[in-house]
Amino acid sequence: MPIVQADRLTKIGAALLRAAGASKDESDAVAVGCINANLAGHDSHGIIAIPTYIDRIKVGHIVPGEKWTIVQESPATTVIDGHWGFGFYVNAKAMELTIEKAKKSNVAACTVFRQSHVGRLAAYPLMAARAGMIGIATADSGRSTKVVAPFGGREARLGTNPISIAVPSDLDGPIYLDMATSAVAAGKVALAAARGEPIPQGWVVGKDGKLTTDPTDLRKGGALLPLGGTEGYKGSGLAAMVEIMCGILTGLGFGVEPTGRHNDGTFMAVFNVEAFRPLKDFKKEVADFARYLNATPPSEGSKGVLYPGEIENRTEKERSKSGIHVEDATWDKLKTLASEYKLADELGL
């Protein structure tokens, strides 16, 4: 696998998206969002996704240049129609607006519908944390094809339905949660398939209802399992709540639409810390709490306890220096697209 520096990968991703019809603002938002995911170690949401987004542009599922609109609002709430624009771009604008409303009302929330994939969900709560606020985001794929089986089932009827929460602190790196409510994100299974690697047992159930380690079984009628293993009802329950907040509350509905158009619905909320206690004191105590967790004596075979988001911060520092591994299958797709758009020489592909 080639090892590529983040700035070069960002340039490649943005150039290909612009060639496919995205504006500079849109292409930059998507490319930066994807490569930031790579830097954090979430390769399933990284450069591997760019060819998929371009495929969706070609079939009209993503509409570059469409302007998002506010269809309903109050001083503390907003409902946004993304008009099938890039989720990275629309969702960031929605979070910016929600942060501004929270500065005035202390608590604000929004829903967004009719937008494409929003990428790594943590990107949006982290915006709130940088503004000295607590940010929460959940996402659901609307009525596009489902990939997760409810607990006890073998047919996919739920999305991976992630949840992310970020808080401000005095730590060097951010402290935040970013998790799928499935055993693993679907992109990680796709990544394993692209790399020709087996997956751990407990991630996927085949269409026959049996556990499998073959990542390709997911696209052959299989399903991801909910988070929790033998206690998977916990992940299944969380996924159902996210589906209600991001599918039903947004008006996207549930189930599967025959066209299979990917349609991320999101619910986001922002809480102004200063409305509850002094921000300076809160940030210090969050950092103290994180260090308290770090100081936990490790269990047998453990390298120690990390606070939420710490491994991503370490990975980002490492990959910013050493570069990002790109699987051959993804690199070949990028080269093919560069040739198609006559950008191979310009991008060194």
C-alpha cells in the first residue's frame, strides 16, 4: 500500500471532486473531512469514500451546487433541507448556525434532511467543543439500504446510526465520543474487503443467519450485528432511538426506499457550558477527569487506559508526520478517476 502525506491526499480528493462538478467550497469541505478521518485513524471514512461520492454525483444522488434552505426555525431550533447537497458542507453550516443560536439561547438544536453522507460524525460536535460548548450529533441513513440487523434478527433493518458527543477541556487533544451503534461501522467492513482481510467474528452475520469472517458476505445479503455482542439489545436499542431522532423526527421515515438513494438525516444539539458553570472551571475539571482515567492501573494484557478521543489524537500526530496508508484498491480507483478527468499528470497519478 502506498503511504501518502495528508496534504497530497487532500489535494487529490478535492481536485477529483471539482472535476466531477463540486464547487471549491464543497470539494474542500469533503476532501478535508475525509483526510481528517484518515488522520484520526478512521480510514473507513477517509479517502476510500471519494470514489463512492463521485459515483453518486454521476447518477444524480448528490447534487453539487445546490443551496441548503431553512424550512422552519425558532430562536433555538432549525430544520434544514440540504437539497441533496454534500453532507460534509451542509452539516457544517447547520452546526455553525446551531452554535450561534446556542450563544444567545444557551441550548439549541437542529435537524437536517435530504443531504448526502456526512462523513465522520465527530467533526460536527468538535466544532461546538472548540467554541467552548458541548456538542451532540446523531445520524441515520434515512430510507437508503440498511446494513444492521436488530438484536435477534438476521435481516438488516437499521443503519449503523452513530452517536457523537464532544466537550471542551484543557487537554492537548479533544475529548469526545464517536461510535456506531452497530458492532462496527460498515466502512470498516468495506475497508477489510478492499484490503482482502478477514473480519473478526461478531461483526457480520451472513444471509443464512450464521456468523462470518468474510467481509464480502455483507454485500451478499448479510448484515452487521448491533453493538454489544451477547448484550446486543443495547446497541439495537440505541440504534432505534437514533432512527427515531434522525429518520422520523426529520421526516425521512424508516424502512427502505426502492431507489436506495443515500439520505443522511441528522439531529444535532449544542449546550453552552457557561449557562451551567464557568467554562474555565469546567474545562479544567474535564482535563483532571481524563487524567484520573489515565491513571487507572491497567488490567492484564492492557497497555493502559485512554480517555475518549485520545487514541485518535495520538494517531493524528503520528500520521501527520509519517503519512497515511492507502490500500491498493482505493489508490487504483483514484488513479482511474484522475485519468478519466485528465488530471493524472497534474496530480502525479
